[in-house]
Amino acid sequence: MNQPQPAAARRKRPKGPRPKHVPQRTCVSCREKGDKRGLIRIVRTPDRAVVIDPGGKANGRGAYLCHKTVCWERAIETQVLSRALNIGIADETKIELKKYAATLGDSESSDRTAAAS
Ligand SMILES: [Zn+2]
């Protein structure tokens, strides 16, 4: 029962101040969106290092991961992070990322979805 919208319902851009904009970031692994603080930033710095940037202030190209350890593992094991940052991830960087992921402490880690396909 989709009625066509009357022409008068055309979207109008409101003038004046816009509603407060909360920057949304997307986890490169699970594609879930969250606000900036809900995700952890990984940065490819100008000297081509890949570092974790919890403060979100480092220069460079950033990618975001959420707090789920599985997302970090997937990002490390697959190409998603490397692709998001457009750089190969060095083995030692992967180790750092894994260490960081281990500190995320998802206390509810028994959340196993049957991801095998
Ligand atoms: Zn995620």
C-alpha cells in the first residue's frame, strides 16, 4: 500500500542552523556504525606506520574498529584493515593490534554466532 507522495511533500531543506551533527563512524570489520567515541581509530601515519589512535587525533588516514574483539581479529586476519588504510599491515603491527584487541576485554565474549559458512 505505497501511496505516491504528493508533490507538496518534496523535501525542503530547512534554513538556519542545522541540527547538531554527531559524526558517525563505521567499523571496517562489521560495518556497524557508531559515534566517534564508540569506535577505535587506527591510523596510517604520514610515515607509513600503522598505529592505534585511541584519542583520534593523529594525522593520517584513519579506519575505525568497534570494541568487539572479533572485529579486530577479522580485520587483522583479512584484508579489510589493510584495504581501508590502503597499506599492507606489517606482522609486528598485527601483533600490536592483537595485543590491543586483547585489552578490549569484552566480558561477554561467549557471544558466538555461527559465522562458519
Ligand atoms: Zn565491528
